[in-house]
Amino acid sequence: MENKLTDSKKGLGLYIHIPFCVKKCEYCDFLSGPASEETKRLYVEALIKEIFSNKDLAAEYLVKTIFIGGGTPSSIDGKFIGKILKAVKEVFNVSEQAEISMEANPGTVNEEKLREYKKAGINRISFGLQSADNKELKLLGRIHSYEEFEENYYMARELGFCNINVDLISALPGQTIKQWVSTLEKVIQLKPEHISAYSLILEEGTPFFERYSEEDQDEDLDRRIYSKTKEVLENAGYDRYEISNYAKPGFACKHNSSYWTGTDYLGLGLGASSLLNNIRCHNEENMNAYIRNSNDRNRLRKNIESLDRKQQMEEFMFLGLRMMEGIQKSRFKDLFHEDIENIYGDVLSQSFDENLLMEKNNRIFLTEKGIDLSNVVMSRFLLDN
Ligand code: SF4
């Protein structure tokens, strides 16, 4: 139970970035890559300094979720995770019920590390599997096999992790629906609480972008894969609660849900972004500069942008509509002191008429057709400046 003092504080999500990977995957444009053990050590020291530099801000908030992502957080010494979380708990008020997730990639996890994570307070593990087919894993440039993942997964279960996500990627070059369903079925048999299933995006600057042109991507196949994913996962007891995320009842990712519902978040670490009191910013992306300036929050933060009312409304719509339960009309009114129809009346009527959006019990949400055309629907909510 929280006490009265923390009850009155604003909720906060913390994202902690670990930008290291054993090797770069072929499709990845995240801020991540291989590094020496010395760089990793210096980075963790710097990260801890950055955590302490947020003491004044920490007083305003109650941390409800923590997400350690990357990169590959499991590629650093397991003890570092304990040190990072110890610093977080010294500086921030962390809710006793906080969801504390960490990404782990097969090939970098062992029993000792998993024990360290448990001891440090991690209560949700997110495994980056991507495919259950070893040929596809090789194509993606992953460092692990399906069997290594399975071994790590069972190890985590045995050590008592009872909230596990598995990340998957569909629509790989040359992948058939049958191959994709076979990945889903293999993963379902393990009964993880949560499955994220994103379709591949060809990001500029990656080897995949060079190799497979945009034309190779078949939108119709994408759509069929998407609806098959929903069918297979729903039959196995997973609810789709966001466009690409599925969970057993009660296991929706609280951290990601808080982004989509507009909770403030603080990003710590190289290149991490934050949104606090409608001010958005990104941390320094240069490793040397990050390590040098980590105890001075003001020198780390770049691209500071204060969101005006129109931008806040747009964000509210874009993020909220990603969730299957959609946006709450009364919340729009509470936040902006205006009926949603006064701002978006025409867009809403057009989208209702075209069966892209639906309204029920004070909520507005995407229909199946709207999900297929979500980019089109979202773009309608941009407001002229
Ligand atoms: S492990 Fe993840 S973050 Fe690292 S290179 Fe591969 S996809 Fe990118």
C-alpha cells in the first residue's frame, strides 16, 4: 500500500536505455551497438550520475513503471542492473506495486544473470525472440537460435519470473503466413503472459533497407498476417489491447500503456526521450559527451520542445487510438476544457461514416477496418497550425 504522501504524487514511467548489443542486427536502426567492457562500465557509472541528477524532479512523482530497454540490457554484467535499480530507488519514490521490466536477448542470458535481475527487483522479462525459425533468425542477423531462447525462457520460469513477454517480428522478406503462424504456435505453447507482434519496417541506413526495397513489402500480405495473428492469439486466450500487443487478462504492459495514455515519462541514458509536463526532450546521443556530462541534466538534454495545446491534442488522439479501448471523450474534455466534437467534429463524422472509427460508452476507438488503415486515420487528427 502506498502512503498518503506518495498517493498525492503524479505518476511517472522511467525508461532506462542500455545501448549495447553483441552485434548489430540486419534490420535495426536503434541507438545501440557493440562496445568494450570498459565503455559499458563507464556508461553505467554515468547513468547512475544521471539518475542522481534528477533528485529535484523525483520529488514531484511516484514511479509506477520502470522499463530497462536497449540495445540489449542483458549484455552487460548482471550486477550493473542491481546498481542501476538501487540508485533509482534511492532517488525516486518507486511504488511498491511498480512494474519493473527488462529486455533480455537470448544468447546473452544465463542463470546467474537471471538471479541478479530477480534480486534487483525486476518483475517482468521481455525476451527478444523475433522468430521461432532458425533460418529466419539468421536472416535477421540475430545471434541466437530458437533453442537458446527456449532454454532461457524455462530458466526464467524456474527462477520465478511470472510475467514474461516475447517480442516477435512478422512480414519478414519471403515469409509465408504458414511460417509466421508456426512461430506463433511455438511461442503460444510456452504460455508467455504477453506477446508483442510488430511487422518489419525497413529502416533507412540498415542492411535490410539496402537489400529489400519498399516495393518488396506486400501491404495486402501484411494485412492478412495481421488478421491471422489476431485470430491465432485470441484463440489462445490473448487479448489484443494495442495495435501490435497481446496479453493474457491482467498482463497488458503497464509501462507501454502509460505512454499511450499520456502519463509523464523520464528517459535516462544515451538518446533517451522524456515527456514531462508537456515538455519533450531527448538526451545526448554521443557516448563520450554523455559520459562527460552525465551529472548535469541540463547539458544532457537536447531538442527541448514545449508542446502547445494543438500538439497535446494530436498526441492524445494518436497515442490513445493505438489502444483497442481507444480514447475517453470525458478525458479529452477534462484535459482541454472543450468537447472533442468542437475540435474534431468533421474528422470524427467522416471516420464514423467510413466505418474507420466507432463510438461506444463515451469511448472512441478504431474498427477492424480502421486498424488496417490506422495511418490514414491518425493523419486526420493533425491540426492546422
Ligand atoms: S539486439 Fe535489438 S537493439 Fe540490438 S541490434 Fe538487434 S534489434 Fe537492435
